[in-house]
Amino acid sequence: MKLYDCSLYYDEDLILNARLNILNKYFDKFIICESKYSHSGRKKKLNFNINNFSEFKDKIIYVVNDKEPDGLIYRLDKEKKIEEPEDYRHNAIKRIASQRNTLMNAVNNVADPNDFIFYSDNDEIPNMENFDQIKDTNDIVIFEQKLFYYKFNLLFDRIYWYGTKAVRKKRLTNFEWLRQVKPKKYNFYRLDTLFKKDKYIQLKIVKNGGWHFTRIISPEEIHKKELDAEHHDEYRASNKNPQTIKDLIERRVIDHDHIVDSKKSKYGSEFKLKVISLDELPEFIKVNWKKYEEFLDLRP
């Protein structure tokens, strides 16, 4: 049985380098997909350079999503496609799903039916220490992860993050399906699990399942990325800029409410971040903390 780590890439070399080093001893191959389009629909250049990760050159399979997906909503103005604000989110979700599902091409070429296929966004890193205990399962596996913002050791302890999910190749429909599986094991009498594609009885949740290191880039890079991300409509409406992001980092807070009703903006309320010990981070980051000092909060 082989293990394949599948993820998306935009331009996050620092977090990808950390990911590869943390996971290298566990995975047979890393499959990485980059798109020629941002989630907001902006056409972009390809940023991935295998020479930046030469140590892992023989283990990386790089694929490109080179076209816009079907089902986008837009209007034509003199043959120019224009998206309306109310359609931004719908179109962003379509683009993300298209990029994720492009990973299937590579998986189908290399993986056997009983191999384990993992999917994470690039900054969601599974803790593989406990996987050996369940590696013989045929269930869907979901990793319960701690959520960090801005710095590797600034923890948002209000929620857990269920980012990394894994399943055997023979059960993998596509990556968007796997991403949408709900992180809850339902009881056998829940009849809706028979026809719902996101609810399952046969499911295992790995506690202490890793780390979601989000926005581990500069304020300027965060601003640029948010303008193209899935929630770019809400971000634009929030009127944030690099200086306001820098202020949030200085005060160790986020202004993003993960629990708010989906019909409301996630921006507005502030929540404190907790500084944690380096001992709670992946061994590679703890040992090489000097390399990541810019993205560690070491203030008293």
C-alpha cells in the first residue's frame, strides 16, 4: 500500500517547503496542482518551480489546471465576460472544485485501488504519527487539526479544523467529493447517509490530527491573496489593506468569524489568538525554528 499526498498550489513556497519536509518520510509521492486561473477568475502565470524543491524532485508529480470550469455565471458585454458581485462566490467555488478534481488525472495514472489518497489544501498538514493505528481501515479518514493564523505558533483555539481527508483509491469519487465529506460519524439509523454524498457512517476522525497554518505570509501577500481567494467578495467589502492586517498581527487577533451564519459576512468581530510553545509544533519546525523566525511570535 502506498500513500499519496495531494494538494493545491498558488505561490506559497515557504509553507510548501515546510509541508514536504514534515511529511516526506510518510508519503510515496506528492501530487501538486496549480491553476492558470485564480479563484476570482484572474488569469495568472504559473508560479511552481521544481528547482525550489530539488530535494523532493523525484517524489513530486506536478499537474496544471489550464481551463475555466463549466457552469460559471457571467454576462456578456461586447463579447467580454463580466461577473456580477452576487455570483463571485458561486464562480469561485466552481474554480476551486475544478482545480481539485484535476488531481484525479495524476492519481488515476499512478495509484492502485488499495493505495491511500490524502487531500489537503497546501497549508493543512496532517499529523501522521497516529495513522499507523488505522492504516488498515476502508473507512474515510478525517484529521482534526489545530488552526493557526499569521504565525506558526499563534493558535485560534475557538474551533478545530477538519482539513486533511483520506480514502482508499477504490472509494475516491473525486477530490471535491472528498473535501465536502462532513467531519462527523453518523449513526447507523441515519437513513439520509444512504443517499447523501457528504454524510457517512463508516468514518474515522484522527484526534491530534495536525496543523492548519493559514496566512503564514506577509501582510502584503495576505492582502494580495485574499483579493483572489474564495471569499474575495467579502474581503473586498471589508475594506482591509496590508496595514490593517499588520495591526491585527501585532495585536494577536483575527477579525474572521468561522462560526457566523453563512449568509452573513465573516468579517467584523475580533477573536484573540493564543501564543503556544514551539514544542506543540511539528518536529521539523521546532528543530529549524531559526529558519522560520520571521513567522514565529516570540514576543514576551
